[in-house]
Amino acid sequence: MSGRRDLRTRLIHGGLERVEGAVVQPVFQSATWEAEETASYDDIRYLRLSNSPNHRDLAARLAGICGGEAAVVAGSGMAAITTTLLTLLEAEPGRERPHLLAQDCLYGGTLSFLTEDAPALGIDVDFVGGDDPEEWAARARPGTRAFLVESLTNPLLEVADLEAVVAFCRERGVVSVIDNTFASPVNYRPLEAGFEVELHSATKYLNGHSDIVAGAVVSTAERVRRFTHKMNHLGGVLDPHACFLLQRGLKTLVLRVEQQNRNALFLAQRLADHPSVAAVHYPGLAGHPGHERARRWFAGSGGVLSFDVESAGAARGLIDRLELAVDAPSLGGVETLVSRPAVSSHAGQSPGRRRALGIGDGLVRVAVGIEAAEDLWADFEAALAAGS
């Protein structure tokens, strides 16, 4: 489908293989298909190789909405991240030991993989700030293959100098990789901005209904071919019924994200004025360090915010008193979720590491849904008042 059409149109119609005239593609609940002569292992019609009609349709749709040549879906966001990094950072005879530059405030699962697993797999990692090209240059080495950043970091919503990352990688022949989960293709389009690989935990905004776990990688056709080959070996396939649910969720992506942008800004503005809140982290606020970058590059500041209260006890009490917001990890669904990163997304990091990242025990993360903004604020206002 033409890339000139509006994203809202492409989300409904892009990539669809209509079967027997069905308006909605059915679930192909088959593990295998009749054999066809093929020269490629990855083209054998077998479910683990992610080439059912559900997988093909979903991949084509994701490539179209993100502006990439091709895409592959995975069984989780972490499967997408690890498959991508293991492909780009694979040891090769005669080449320097593979090395990754990574933004220092990443999702906790990504941090754990990079600190615990990557070294054992022969991959060196240097964590760098998102604002310091001089540091990037100082840490780069002949074996540097990729630079991993997030469009909006978890949980402090930092906005790295994304334009500088792209320029740095182009100058050195390093692959620029961005996890665009928090922004979604509605708010930021990294491939159009020059990034080479776009990652998503499709569990979150792309699906939007808190009922599947999935991941996606979008890039050039050649890179996606390599990612798919690696994933076929690792077995991180997405179930066809989950493909069906993700296809369905994508259709309302723009409607959901635009409402979540509005709700999050509404809530952030009111929390920022509350005497019990020490600080609010949301790039839609003029006082946020990344506000000007977000204003220039993003269509919206996203549906996640975080804020600090005085202690872990105050944060726990606040969360316990909320009636609408659900105490649960994850984000991007139609319902508002609230969590403490110290015991959820970044529980795998040491207390010292969390402090270094600015993640205190009194930090509360809010993944805003599509409820009425006034009702959400009334919920938080009452919970804060009861703890005063």
C-alpha cells in the first residue's frame, strides 16, 4: 500500500492478505504446510520459521507503518532485542571482538541482558549518556558495531540527542538501533529520522490491550533476513493467534496513542502542582530537560510519566489507595497501570545502580490509559490527599 496514505489508513489496510474474501484475516492455526521446493531453510513452510499468512501479513503491516523495507515479529520484546543484538554483534573470524555502545538508562530487562549475558557471549558493552558525543567517541573502538538507545527512556522519560546518535553512527559505520516502544510510530518515526533498526515491545502500544506478549524488528530487507534467520534458530516465534490479536490492536493505534498523549499531559501538569509530589518526569512539561527535543521531534510526548514522592512507604501507600489505576507492570494498554520501577521494571538492578540512574524507591511510574482524564486525576488527587 502506498506510503503516501495517512498512517490511520495504513494501519487498517496495509499488508492484508484477504482469504476467501474475509474482511478480517483468519487465524492459521497450523504448525506446517504442504512442502514446496525451496533453496532456503528459512522459506520452509513451518510455523517456527515465522512464515504463516498471519506472520507475513503482520510483518508487512509493521514495515509499512514504520517506513521500513521489512519486519519480523517475535515472541516478546526481549526476543526482538536479543535477536537483533546477537545478530549485529556476532563474533566473526578476523574481526575485532564485537562491542556495543548503549544508552545508560534502558529498560531493566535490556540492562540485565547487557550486563549479565552479553559478556559471557563475547560481547563488550559500554554504557554512555544520551547527550555526550565526546563520550561516545572516547568509548568507541574498532570493534564497535552498534549503538542502542531508546526514544523515551524507562522510567525517567529522558530524550537522548537522537539526531547526534544518527550522525555519529553514520560517520563511523556503526548500526544505529532504537527501541521505539514508548513513543510508538505515532509519536516518532526513527527510520525516517535516519535510524537503521527500529525495535518494539509490541506487547505495549502496538497491541494496546494487555493481552499478548510480542516483539518486532523493522529495518532493511537484508538485515531483517539476517534477524529472521537468527530468530529461527533461537525459536522466538510468535503464536499465530497472538499475530491475529496484534493485527487487530494495530488498527486503533493512532486513536489510542493520541488519547494517551492528552491524558498523560493532563495528569503530569496537575501532579507537578501538587505539594506531595517532589518531581514529575514527563517531556511534555516545559521544565523537563528533554522538552525542547520532544517538541521538535515527536508528535506527542507519550503515555508514560513518572513522579517522585518522599519514600518507598509513601509510594506504596499511594498505589494502594488508587481505585482506577491498577498496580501492575507493563504499559501501553487502554487501562492505566501504575508501578514502582525499583521493584518492577528495574528490580534486577542493584540499589546502587538504580540510584546512579536516578531511580529512587519513591519513584512511581504511571502508564496512562484512555479513561477520562478528569477521572484519572480525581483518583490520583484523592490518593495523594489521603496520604497527607
